[in-house]
Amino acid sequence: MQNYETVVGLEIHAHLKTESKMFCRCATAPKGRDYESSKKDEPNIRICPICTGQPGTLPIANRKAIEDTILLGLALGSRIPDSFNFERKNYYYPDLPKAYQITSATRPPVIGGGLEIDVRGSQKFIELDHIHLEEDAGKLTHPKAGDYSLVDLNRAGTPLLEIITKPVLSSGIEAASFMRNLQSILRYLNISDADMEKGQMRCDANISVRKSGSKQLGAKVEVKNINSFKMVAAAIDYESKRQVEAIENGEKIEQQTRGWDSNKGKTIAQRTKEYANDYRYFPEPDLPPFEIGKGKALDPEIINDRLPELPKEKRVRFKSEYGLAESDAHIISANFDLAKYFEDIILHLPEAAEGSANARQVGKMVANLMINEMLGKITGIENIYNSKVTPENFAGLVSLLVQEKITGKLAKIILAKMIKTGKSAYNIVKEEEIEKIDVKSLEQIINGVISGNPHEVERYRNGETKLFGFFVGQVMKESKGQADPSATSKILREKL
């Protein structure tokens, strides 16, 4: 494939977290429950004449959904036009009761903008074409026994963002990185949970290949409804390779729609790709154009006040204020809950107060324990607030470490016990008497190690200095990890 380059544009759909649907007042999920639990509900219970497409009904636009769309545009540096309008996209499908979808693709509320990605240390800015707002379709289920399908319209009318990139991505790994960054921003803005496994975010990838250096795009193949980051990368890499092999064999690439078969690890042809004029777009006659601007009902300046500190900004601040390494700052800031948990811990640590001389040292301690000792022991980063370790108790552990009442090794042991039991570090230290030992007790242990290993002592004094690690290890073993490493090294060197 060295003589070819891959060109990819993404169409990413994300459900908005509004309480009601896009053009009616039906709930998007049962009251007090989330989208995932709503999938277990009885079918067709959150429906009305509007979202089921009954004759004579009129749509009423969801203002919150429009504001959330503009908010995302502001976060991505997009241009917000003076107005936009909805239109009808006409096509027939059994789970689309009106036989058209109300969308805003031709005159969208958000234009341009983009998002930076980092792939193997190289930064690349991915430009957006636009973001539009539309309604989702219903859902079909296909019983194994029977030659029929069942329609559930609970999802029909759910507000759906569609984020369209320009064809500027060049690999599966770039596409997956872009989607991860986009998911992070959607969650920071609190406008979508964007969980791909739960169907709240999905991706269509438009893939073509061309000769290296060529400016002309090849025939586009769309791979539909990819629902995980791993699958996005795999589908793009497979499809680009398939197209290159076809061209090399003298075949012509047809513009078509394909699906990704994760079991077979390949794309499967589904149908010839539709063109825009196949949908016969025309303005939605029951909804006027929406004006956007200062003093208007949709005022970007007022919406902009909702913008939080975004992942990139937070990453820069974590590095400057708390001295975090780039990799640690990236891991923590990429996930909203993880970043909030980190900052909640810091709030309970006077030693890490802004301007404190120890802020950077303490920040690094917190990040190290979180990333290296905690995340691997809990089920999913998103569940960090469901773990048994509260930010306040985590801060208590770090305080003991800062005050040198416990060693780094003991901190790891105690944190593991906190994760398992939910007890505070203070109570675990008190109950199990695992506080760092004093200097007098440490000297007694060191004397015992030296007197118990005369052969190793002689070898060390004859120049085998690499044996020093052996003595440190023996002291740690005898002290059950309660010896301070720095004090141990200092006393050992004096006595050896």
C-alpha cells in the first residue's frame, strides 16, 4: 500500500441528553432512569402522534437540543451562522414512521471548526465540515423464529447530533483518536454520554484510496454503524487495504455502502450508495428558520457562558500547577469523571493548595497512585465515583504519605485495602499497625540483616557494590515494607 494513501471522512452520530425528544414532549428515557436502562422497557410506551408520524400533527423544536448543538460548535471553534433551518430528508424505512427525517444538514447550525488529535506523539488538526441536528429513527428487532420484524418507536425522535469531518483523516488509528477526543468533549459539556457500547454514539466512515500525491479523491465507500473505537480503526484499515488490492487487480471501486462484520474482520457489501439528490431535501414547512445572534432567542454569547474548562486546557493546567507528566495529565484530563475525582482529592489536601510549595510534589503523588495503583483495580474509569474510595479518604492516604507516616510501598498496600473495604487510610493504619517504623527500630533491623549475611557484607566491602540492593531488599522484607527507603539507604551506607 506504499504507493497509495487512505482518505477518510467521518459521520459521527451522538444522542443528546435532553429530557424530551426533538420535536415532541415524549421522554427520551423513563423518569429517573438512564438511556441504558430504558432499552429494557416495554416497546412503544414513550410515543405520541408526533413521533409516530400521525397525519395533522405539528413538530415543536426542542430549544435545549439546539442550544447544546451550538455549545458543541463553540467548544470546537466553529462558526455559528446567523440562522439555520430544518428540512425533510425523504426515504422509506420501517422504523421511520413519517417516511422522512427532519434534519438540518443543508443549512446547519454549526459550520467548520475542528479538533486536534495526537497519534504517536504527532499532532494533527482534524477539520469539521459542519454539525447538524436531527431526529433519530426507531428500532427494529428480528425474532430468530419467524419471517417478520418488530418495530419499537421509543427511540424515534430522540435528538441526534451528526458531526461531519472533512476528508482529512488518513488511517484507522487517527479516526479512533478523533472519536475518543470528541467523546471526551461531549462528556465535559454534559450534553451526551456518548457511550458507543450503549448505542449513544456511532460512526459511519467514508473511505477512499488514491495514488500517493494525487489530489483527486477516489470512489467513496461508506462503512455504516460502527460502534466501538477498536472497530472503527479495524474497519478503516481493512477497507482501505481491500480497495487497494481491488485497484491493483484491475477492478473498479463502486460508490457503495458496506457493513463491518466484527466476527469475520471484514466489510460486507450492503447496497449501492445513495446520492444527496436521492433524498429530495426540501425545507420543513412546519418549522420556520431559526435566527441566531445577540439578543435573539438563540444567543451564542449566553450559550458560551456554559462552556467549562475543556480537556486540552485542563491538561495544560495539570502540568503547570501540579507538575504532572504529559502522559499522566493526558490520561486524567481525557475522562471527565477521572479529572473531577483528581481535583476533588486535591481540594481535600491543604498541602496541594494553589501556590503551595508542595503542590507539584503532592499532585504527582495523587496522579501516580490513581493511575498506577487504583485504575487497574476498579471496574472501568467511568465508575470511579462508584468505587469504595471517596476523594476525601484518598486525600487522607496522601496526607499520611506527605507527612512521612507511611512509605510509598505501604501507601500501595493501604490503597488496595481501601478499594476492597472502603475504610479510610487512617483506620487501616490504626487497626493493622502498619505505620512506618521509627529510626531506632530501623537500625535494629539493619543490624540484624548485616550480622545475618556476613558473606555478602564481605563481598560488598571488597567492591561488589551491586549487592547494595540485596541489603535494601532484606531490610524491606524484615520490616514488611514499613521501612522508609531513603532512611534505609542512608543508614545502610553508614554501617556497610
